[in-house]
Amino acid sequence: MPNRLAHETSPYLLQHADNPVDWWPWSADAFEEARRRGVPVLLSVGYSSCHWCHVMAHESFEDQATAALLNEHFVSVKVDREERPDVDAVYMEAVQAATGQGGWPMTVFLTPDAEPFYFGTYFPPAPRHGMPSFGQVLEGVRSAWADRRDEVGEVAGRIVADLAGRSLTDSLPADRRPPRPEELHAALMGLTREFDAVRGGFGGAPKFPPSMALEFLLRHHARTGSAGALEMVQATCEAMARGGIYDQLGGGFARYAVDATWTVPHFEKMLYDNALLCRTYAHLWRATGSDLARRIAVETADFMVRELRTEQGGFASALDADSDDGTGRHVEGAYYVWTPEQLRAVLGEKDAEFAATYFGVTEEGTFEEGASVLQLPDTDGLVDAERLADVKERLLAARAERPRPGRDDKVVAAWNGLAIAALAETGAYFDRPDLVQAATDAADLLVRVHMDWQARLHRTSRDGAPGANSGVLEDYADVAEGFLTLASVTGEGVWVEFAGFFLDTVLLQFTTEDGALYDTAADAEALIRRPQDPTDNATPSGWTAAAGALLSYAALTGSDLHRGAAERALGIVTALGGRAPRFIGWGLAVAEAALDGPREIAVVGPQGDPATAALHRAALLGTAPGAVVALGAPGSDDTGEVPLLKDRPLVDGGPAAYVCRHFTCERPTTDPDELGDRLRG
């Protein structure tokens, strides 16, 4: 019989709706029930494409004996971390503080006052590798709660007091200033020390795509000409594009590689990774003209539109790692991997041999059970492009017949903001108006469905209906970033206006007087701690994403209020950039923009005029860090929405471009080549 989760909209929660566990969604009623019964709360946090979440669900939450124990002695609460990043952040901080590590599924035991007292992640059904079984954990917690409740309460109180005492205010420099050039150079040196010069990327296994750090390195190269910064980007992007982390047939990136060589991925594909990496490769092409970067940017954009776009025009959150392997088993990577025998069955002997060599498929395999993850190992000689295209088409068609991974089709505001920025720029760079239209459609959905009459954002929607959860800082920041980018590409000033609404909410609800930002609004549900994290995770931190959007908005409007807020927010980058550059890459990228100005480019000319279009393209292709572009015709309605365009006349009756800093402009130019030269760092 379905439990309470059957009424939820989250695909992750719905995956557990038929468990014998009497799950509750996160709610005041759940904790009131725990008080009434005098039992602790089991909080289980995960997300729909999480492999180990599925494993623990099958092993424990679908087990009748385990469910009976949970139902008798606990109130069990299930949370989708993608819907409630605030709940996830607060308790993950406690897990990491107590155990030194974290991950999902996250398993936390709470008092009825939501205070944590025991932590873990995945627990197996039987003891192994030094880990207790989940049943042993449940019995231990039940016993402690029954026999030593005062001790449990004291532990919970100490943990909550420790969390409450943590503040980032002391980390901010006294003058709340952005980093200086020497501090950004120190961050570059820190990344250089951690760079894997053999395999690209930073650190060892597991290895995650370092999107935010790569954007910093590209901007640093543009500002300073640093060859080392660019070389790290090129080496990392090539290694990822050739590795198994990239889907060599269908495009798009997996979440991370389990090894240091980018060979074997954790196969789930997330919208946010692909949006960020699409933009990274597009910016690398903009800086170097690399054919590889161009191909990966376009293929990744096409993957997002083909596989993740919803009927309503937004973008779904993720594709699962697991799928049916054709025998009824739910297996990680089954949709993507190949054996030589499978190649021969689809392609025949000769083409299979060609494909195996080209994609690195071996009899031994690089994955489980002799299967290989497709890669592009270095091969000598020219490849027959026509033959390769034919082989890929046939393999794709055969793969499409396999059982497909599940899709989490909830639309998350922040990640759609990232996708809007990536698709708008990729479409503009590579003459793909369909991609720009896809970005515009997603922006329309966010306005129609996610935004209420007070310009407050809903975190998620599904099937065109908004979710119940309020937006967090990253939602406002990333949607504003996406809208400002879309405005630069389309010349539609209304997107600047909407971005301004969201950034006003950032200033009113998320920002403190000392320049710090919180992840939740001042009027959001009160948790045991108000979450606050300036460091990047899989996505840019809300703190530094807000700083970037505030800075861009100020550059387009001349607002000292927004400029000042951006600079104060960047104080945390001054504090952390030299010590932990890998974990504050987006903040470092924004700091590069602030140091450069950022440059403000006003392109004025009749819409549809080829000369206007040429200047606009030159402006968009400029590599000056964080440059903003405004496009409009003199006297048009749009110029009233973008102050940067005001009082910018035509030159000799024709289109012109103005390059400015802080609204102080150089002489206008009518020459796209000259404009491009001015905007090369």
C-alpha cells in the first residue's frame, strides 16, 4: 500500500512511495508525530539519480523486517536534496563535522526537535568492510534512545550549539574588498600546485569536472595573458572530452569519474554539469578557436535540448546512472557500455574492429563484466570521417533500443538559469538560433511558473505546476545570471528588468549589512541553523553566483547599490581564494571581472542590420572577463530598460559600439575587428 510520499511531486520521493517504510515528507507534522509517540526521527536524504540511494532503498527500505523496525521505533522522513538544499546543507554540515566525510544517501537520526545526534551515509544490509549493518545501527539508536535519552539529548544540544556558533563574518576582510591582482595570482599558483599535468584536472580519484575553476583560469588568461592558466584549461578539457566521462555517442557529461584518468564515470548525467561544461567549452573556443571545444560545446547543448528538455520548455534535472541491462537487472552504466561482441552484432566484423580501435573497446574491458566505456584514445593517422559518422549513427540507433535510464523531470530554477546562459551563448557563437530559442523558452517558463506576483521564485516545478518549496540563494543568483546573458544575446531588455527583480530580493532577503550572504531567505522556514556556504560544490555557490549577477547588473544599469553589494560579497574570495582556490572558482572568476571593470559594451543600431549584427557578434566574442553587452536601436523601448544604451547615438548614421568601464566610454567604433581587438582581455 502506498505511503505518504504517494502525494508528493518529487520523482525521488515517488520512487519510495511503495516502500513498506511509513515515510513522511519533511514537515512540521512529522516532527509533531515523533513528539506524540516519543520516538526519534530517521532523516534519509538523497536524490533520484543517486546510485547508492537506489542500492540502500533496494537493500533496506524495501525489506519488510527493516521497515517493521523503522515503523515501530522511528518516524521516518525522506527528503529530496534537490528540492530542499537547505535541509540537506544543514545536516550535511553536521555529518561532515562529526565523521569527516559526507555523501548520499545521507542518514541522520534526530530528536523530535530536529536536533541531530547520530550520522552516516550508506549503511549495508549486513556488516562489511568495517561498517555496521543498517539493522545494527537502528538497534543501537533505538537502545540509546530508550535507555540513555538524557545523554542523547546532551549530544544533540552540543552539536546544535557547535553549528550555531559557526560564522563566516570573521573570515571577511575588514574593508570587505574584492581580491587584488596579487591575490588572484596566488590563487593561480594554488591551482597550479594541485593540477594533474599528466591527466588534466585537479587532485586524484574520484575526479570531478572543475567547471568553475576553469572559468577563472580562462578569465585570468584573458586579463593577464598567462600561458599556464590557458594550458591547464586546454589539457583538462581535452582529457575530459576524450575520456569516458563524456558520452562519445550521444554527447553530454556524466557526474564524475571514479578514477583519476576520466575513464570510468559515475554514469548519471546532471543538467547543472552539462550547462556549466557547455559554457566552459564555448568559452574555450572563444579564446582559442579549438575545433574540439566547438564540437563538445555544440554536442553538449544538443544533448541538453534532446534529452532533458520538458514539454513545458524547461530542463529536467538528471538522467539516472542505472538502467535495465536487458535481463531484468538494474545496473549502473548498462545503457552506455559496450563489449566487442556487442559491437560486432551491430556493425559486423570490419566496422566493429574499426570502432573498437577508435573508441578503446577491448576484450578485457574498462568497466564491469568485460564491458568498456567508450573513449577517444590517441590514435595515429587520419580517421575516415564518413565511416566514423556512419558507425556512430548505427551504434546510437542500437543503443536507443536498450532500456533507457530514468529521468528526473522536475525543473530546478537555478539549474535552468545555468542552462539558459549556456544555450544562449552557444547559440550565439555558433549561429544556432534554435539554441537561443530553447534558452528563451526556459526563461519564459521560469517567469510564468516559478515566479509569483512578488517576484519570489519557487525552487522547482513539474509538469508546468510550481512546487511548494521556496527558492534559495542559488535560484535567484543563477536565474539572474541566465537572464542577463540572454539579454546580452537577444537584445531584449526585459530580461534585465526581471533579473533586477530577483537581485532586489537577494539584497533584501539574503544579504547582511557586512556583505555576507545566506543560502535561505530571511523569511524562510527556520532550521537548526541558517545555512551559509560561499564555496562551490557541483554548482557555483549561491554567494559568489549572486556576486557575479550583481556585478553584471550594475555594469548594465550603473547601479552603485548593486556594485557595492557585489564588492562586499567578494570579500570572502579575498579571504579564501589563496587557501582553497579549487573550491571558490566561481568567486575567483567574478573577481577577475571586477578587476577588469567589467567592460561594458553598448551596441547601437537598427535591428536586423548586418552591420549591427557584426558589431554585436564581435562584442559577444570578446574575451574581456565578465564583459556585459547591451544591444538596442536608438529611441527603442528596450533602451529604457538598459541604461547602458541611453544617450548612445549612431555614428555617421550607422551602427556603433561603445566600450566603457563604470559608464565612462572610449570613442565609439563602427569596425567589428577594432571592437574585437579592444575586447581581447
